[in-house]
Amino acid sequence: MTVLVLVETVLLAVLTVLVAGLLRAYGTVLRRLHALDPGTRQDSRPFEVLPTPTARPAGEAEFGPAHDVTGETLRGEIVSARVVGVEHNTLLLFLSSGCATCEAFWTDLGKPGAIQLPAGTRLLVVAQGAEDESRADLAAMAPDGVDVILSSRAWRDYEVPGSPHVVYVDGATGQIRGEGTGQSLRQVAELLARGTGEVGFLTGAPARKSARDREQEVSVDRELLAAGILPGDPRLYGSDER
Amino acid sequence: MTSRTAAGAPRSVVGAHGLQLRLPQRWEARLYLRDEPAEEGESLNPVVHLANFALPPGRGDFGSGAVEVMGPGQAFIALLEYEAAEAGTPLFAARGVPRPRVADFAPNALQRRLPGQLGVQRFFTENGRAFCLYVVLGSREHATGLVGEVCGVLEHLEVGRR
């Protein structure tokens, strides 16, 4: 009997040591994971959170200055594209040939109507330069008619953290109005619409209307977006009363 | 605020194939070699497109695809090189990069006639190379200012040896 008690005591002690060791190892793993990704991303830049749906006071720069884009197209065309100090706004879509999420963007870009832009907005897809990218892979993925510029410099200028990444630039002020990332063009469009108040990202270029009508619609769109109501939201149509 | 690089300074110099351009504010450029020679047996010569608006992809050598989206206050320039053997021939007898005047522009000089637009086309030789300069203005109303801008762009075109 005494021997049995002794054996059980020893087994219990060994198990206790093992469990304590496992818990300690688990704690170490958690600490290291936390060091890699703290979750709250206190060191992140503003673009890494959802763009705020509230309007910024006029003249206040939230995201900083934009840059013109120079590089080369897939055809070998040398490009100097103005982004700053121009009448049009620019949507820069930073993509690469190797990232899995980018595949959906490349595919969507080839679908008619898959991307909607506010009136007077130009889309530039920016990949890294030939020294960092596979030109052949990009050529195979890029749909016809999409302006693709290879420019590692633009990636550095805009401090692109990875792809896909999107930046919306106000041409007149030369300031970035919104940026971020997403899983699809549609998701990015919704973020941009909320962040900038430009419903054109969801509906495309507005039809020609009087300035007064247009201003009123923009104002209403902004308020709806601020309330999280996007085109197609059932709340826009009221309830069916039979 | 972000830690971005401070200034969005204009990127305004484009150069290749013995051509160099310093662009003023608002103007952008695209420089490429023709996909196919203008005539059989010719070499692939460069084409430059310049505009004070966003140049779309997929343009024709004389700007089709771009002039259709031009506004009345905008201008488009195409500079096309031809075979060096053509330099100095009667068609390319004019020397130096031309500076068009408002009176030179007319709708019937357009490659593709679009409402309100005016065009001019000039052939010339510079540094032993043969070129065609083709300019489109968005409207007569803005012609004086646009011609001034066009001449400002051409002022900073340097033609070297290929």
C-alpha cells in the first residue's frame, strides 16, 4: 500500500512538472507571437485602419503629400504621369504578380464595370519595376486597356506596405485623400467611398446634372455614407406595407 | 500624420532614344517605340505624346484615344520620328523644332475631326533626324493660352543623336 502511494506521488510530481513546462512554453509562444503582431497595431499609419467616414476640415492633411508617377508600361513605354497639381484625381492601385489576393484584383479589372470611379478620376495600376517583378507574369495577368506602370520608385514614394494597396489622390491639392487595402475591388471601393465621401466609387461617374442638384446629391450621399448606408441598402427603400 | 517622404516634387524629365523633355507643371508624357515600322523595311522609330491632361492607355500614334477625352482647355502634342534618310528631304526641309502660332491651327488639319478642336501638323529636321509635330487644341476659345503652353513644352525638347 505504501509503495502504491509513493508511486502515485512520484507520478503526480512528474505530471505537475510536465504541465508547468507546457504552460511555460505556451506562454513563450504567445509572447513571441504578440511581439510579431500586437493586434492593436499601435505603430500603424492611418491607412491601416478603415478610413474614417467623417469629413476632414478643409485644408487639413490627413495622409500627406502625393507624388507623380514615373516608370514604364508593359509595352516599354516611358511614362511620366501627373498625379499632383492636375485637375483630375487619381486612384493608384498597387498590385504585384505574386500575391494571392492580387489575383482577384487582376481578374476583376478585366471584367467590364467591375471598378467604378468618380467622374474625372484616373486609374493607374502600379507594379514594381522590372528589377523586382516578372514582366512576363504581369503581362499575362494585366487585362487589356488597363494602364499598368512599373515603378519601384512609386512604391517607395508612397511607402506601400504590401500588395494589394490602394491610394486615392486629390489632384488639385496634391494630397492623399484615402488609402488602404482589402480583399476585393468592391471592398476597397466601399472603404474609399466611406473614407472620402465619394459615392462615385460605388456608382461610377455621375450623370450630367445641374450644379445645384449635384451639390445636393453629394451632400445627401455623404450623410448616408457617414451613417453606413451604401447603395442597395434595404433601409433606402423603406418597408413593404401590404 | 504619416512618416512619408516630405515632398511630392514634380517628376518632369523624360528621356530616351536621343530625345529629352523637361515638362512644365500639369504636362505629362509618354515615349515609346512604334510596334511596327511606318513602312516596310523601316526601323522602329520613337513617338512622344505630351498632354496637359491624363493620357489614357492604348492611344494611336496621332493621339486617337486621347483627343476624344480632351477638354476645351486642354492640348495634345505628338512628336513622331521618321527614317533618318528622310531628314532634309523636301517634306522635312524645315530646320529646328517648330513653334506653332494660333493662326496656324485649323479644324481641317486634324487627323480626326472632333467638334471644337483645332490642329496643326509640321514636318521638320533637327540634328539630322526627321520628325512630324502634330498638335491638337481643345477649343478656339482657349487657343491663345494653349499655344503658349505648347510652345513652352517644345522649348524644352532636346533632340540628340540616337
